[in-house]
Amino acid sequence: AVLAFVSAIDSPTRSAMTPRLIGHDLLPAALTLNQVVWNGTALAGPAVAGIVIARLGVGWAYGIDLATYLAMIWAAWALPRMAPDVSHEAKTGTAAIREGFAFLKGKPVLQSTFVADIIAMVFGMPRALFPILAASSFGRGPEVVGLLFAAPAVGALVGALTAGWVGRVRRQGAAVLWAVVFWGAGIAAFGLVRDLRIALALLALAGAADVISAVFRGTILQLAVPDHLRGRLSAIHTLVVTGGPRLGDLEAGLVAQAFTPTISVVSGGVLCVLGTVALAALVPSFRRYVAPTT
């Protein structure tokens, strides 16, 4: 609970600092590098922890974890001082929260970055079904469950490592829409196959599409928001990113209970694609959005 609480402060703060640290032109590359770090540690951390626990015990695992936290605190302390923009009166408490949501009014492009992520996570995130799919679709046990959970992260890591081209893309709204379409199509196809290797490859492709969507959504958000509001909008972004998958778990489980797990996965992927097409049609300004030049 304490870690979740401080993360809710840490993550928006780091997001708000990034554009001022590296400038607008390098922002897509910086966000891609963040994805490399995020997905790389998500894969390596549990694997290393398992080895440490097996060889040395749980106490050593937590001790090493504590040491890495101390290193992270030192790195944060070493950053240059970066005071907020003092040209605007800083609001606090619920007034600051209201100000963040008020800024979104009348800004369809910014709103669409959140809607696109909600569509992808609510309809196209079948993680809650991986345990039952391992048995019902592939006739395997816990080892396959682990592979199903790892496959999207592997794809996201590879996608981030090979995404040096993102800085050259100007039509970032269209890039988000296409990435979410590929994510939904990959998930729908995953629900139809029964060959484990193909299924893992489809999940990896979906993960790669998701990381591209995340990079461009983050870039649009960071560049469209003034400095004094970046932290608040980043907090709203964190709320969507963390809450969407939980709603996706609920949606996947309810549909699977009402029909079958396969129908839940396939229909979710199809609805993800259809929802993205609808978003593109309803918000043409997002579809046509071009990144500003400096």
C-alpha cells in the first residue's frame, strides 16, 4: 500500500520532468527508452528473484530489492533541481485535481489518447483468462500460464528496442489508432488459434503494438500540456493506465462466464478494433493530429 501511494506521486512527477530534461524533439525516443527499461525489468526481475530465492532465500531477495531502491533514491537525488513553473498559481488538493480534469474539456485530441487506451485495455486485455486458456485451449498447466503472461512483455521489449523510427513519425494520432487496431487484431487472432507457438507469437506482436501506442500517446500528452499542468495530467494518465486493465479483467471474466473464454477473447479483440475505428470516425482531429515542430 505504501509503495502504491508513493508511486502515485513518483510516476506523474517523473513524467512531468521528462520534456524539460531532454526537450521536445527527443521525447518520443525518451519514452521509448522508458518502455525498454519497464518491460526489460518486468521480464528480468521475476526471473532473477526466483533464482535468488531458490539459492539464497527470501531474505536475500528483499535485501537486494532494498539496495536497488536506495540506488534509485540516490539517482533521483542527483537530478538537477527543477522547480515548477511559477508563472501560474499552484493549486493543491481537490482544486488541483479539478483543474487537471477541467483542462481536458474542449480538447478532443487529448481526450482521445485516454479513450484509445481505455478501449484497448477494457476490451483487448484478456489476462484474467490466461490460466483457464492454458488448460482449455492448449491442454497445458502452470508453465504455459507463465508463458502467456510473459509473451506480451517480450513483444513490448522487442518493439521498444527496435522503435528508433518513432521520432520521425509526425502523424502521431494516426499512429496511435493503427497501433491499437493491431493490438485488437492480435488479441482476436490469439483467441482463435490452438497452436501454442502461434498464440505466443500473436501475443508478442500485440505487445509490440501496445508499446508503440504507449509511446505516441505519451508524446501527445506531454507536448500538448503546459508545464504547470503536466503533473496533473500525468496523474490522470496513470489512473487510466492502472485502472483500465482491472476493468479489462472484469469484462473478460464476465463475458467468459456468460459464454466461453474463447468468445470472450475474440469478441474483446474485435470490439477493440471496432471501438478504435469509431474513435477515428468520431474525432477526425485526432486521426489527423500532426506533432508540432520546434
